[in-house]
Amino acid sequence: MVIRDAQIKALEECVLRALEDRLMEHARTYFPARLHDGLRQAVAAAVRSARGYGIDGQREICKYLNLLFLFGRHFDIDPDCSWAHFPVFRRWSGFTGKPCGTSPSEGLLGLPRRRP
């Protein structure tokens, strides 16, 4: 069986779209007062931003989205949120010093890991 690049890309897009759908539902449930018309675009931007930091586990991306809704879109670079600048590059649980997404089980199925 041969799986072509176009087929892999289509599967990756499907997985990403499903993740965005779950994150949108999460946002509607836990942050209804902070929603706006461009929710899908905001969620997609948050996923890209999180992955840019090496955060690619679905649970970790959701945690990143929570921080974004709580502290603002640019919390990761906002001087008023300087407490977040270092931890955002580290594992969410325990701050072990290992970069996010070091476990193969944490990655999004089929999505390549991006590093800054």
C-alpha cells in the first residue's frame, strides 16, 4: 500500500480540524464571555502559536488556549505576564526542564513537530 503525500496532508488537516473543533467547544463551555465571531481563526492561531513553542500535545495545546483566554492573546510576550515567559517553553506538569512534546504520545497524530 502506498500513501501519497497529498493523502497524508489531507489526513493531517482532518486531525487538525477535529482538534480545532474540540478546542472551540472547550472555549464555548469555559470562556463564553470571551468569545467573538472569529473563534475558529483565534483557535487556529493559538494552535500555531503553541506548536511554535514546541507544544503539540492536544492537552497541552488546550492548556495554552486556557492561558490565552485568561490573560490575553499576547500573554506569552506581554511584559505584564512575564511570569509566563519561561514556563511556556517547559512541560506543563512539574516544569521538568524538558521541552514540551518530548514524548511521542504527546504529538498530534500525523502532525510534524515544529521547533522555534
